[in-house]
Amino acid sequence: MAKMQANQMRAGMVIEFEGQRYTILKQNIMIPGKGAAVIQVEMRNIKSGAKKDQRWRTADTVERLTTEDKEFTFSYADGDMLVLMDPQTYEQTQVPKEILGDRLPFLQENMTVSVRLIEGDPVAMDIPETVTLEVVEADPVVKGQTAASSYKPAVLSNGVKVMVPPFITVGERIVVKTEDSSYYERAKG
């Protein structure tokens, strides 16, 4: 563990606060009309998953935990756990499904994922920013509707609903952003 000033906190860092480990989600420095500047931090408890807002003076110190990022290949889901394989040693590791939250449906077999570890314990997991999926359900095109008009709902092969441009039809493969489940582009090739 290393001490750092509160104003050096950034999203993705892991800190220890009141005996608990937290991942920083957002931080914002606020400068009031008079008095010292404060830093407003939104963080998630690693064990419970509960979110917490906390304020510090910018000169306060916090304990930053050293993290290690390691690449794994996703193998399969086993109950509430995800089974990952180390591509160098072929050893298997299990992490809880809730580590991915809303992005879980985008996880695909043999996908390379990045796991953030603290003392060997997984605390966060990142998947690629975009994935290619097939459209399995989409409303038909309405005559006279232009491409610049509103998007239409569609269902992807992983069951996620997404809004797509009117020219996308059932059977097409599209690229979707995993962060917010939004349409990015038609798949090439």
C-alpha cells in the first residue's frame, strides 16, 4: 500500500478506506466560493458491491492499493462463476459473474479479458470495448422512413435489446459497444 493525496485519485484506482477496499468510479474536484477545495469521489465496495460517495479535502491522504492487470481467456460459465484460463500457463481461475455487472451478456467464448488483481484476488474485469453480434429480431423497415430518423428496436443473439438504424435487418451482424449496449456500425466482411 502507498499513501497518496486525495486529489491524485482517478477512476479505476483501488483504495482502502475505513478498513474496506473500494474501486474509484468517478472523481470530481469542487472549489467552493470560499474555503479549501474538496474532492467528491464515487466508489464501489469490492466485497459488497455497494456504491458510496465520499468527500475529502484535496490535501488529505488515502491508501492506494497496488493492482496488477493480467490477461485471461474466457472459457465458460459455471453457475455463478466465470472460468478463465491463463494463456501462458493454461491454469484455470474462477471469478464471480457479478464482477462484470451489466456487461456480462457480451462475454463470449475464447474472448480475451483483462482482470485487475490485488494480492492475487480479482477485483475488476474488463472486456473489449466492442463486440460483433447477429441481429435475431428487428422491426421491418417502414416505407418513407429515412436513415436520419429514429432508430428501431432489435434483439441480438445474446438476448440484449439495442436500438439500430432502420436499414439493419434480421440476420445481419453488427458491432455493439459493450459499455452502454449501443449500436456502433455494421460488421465488415
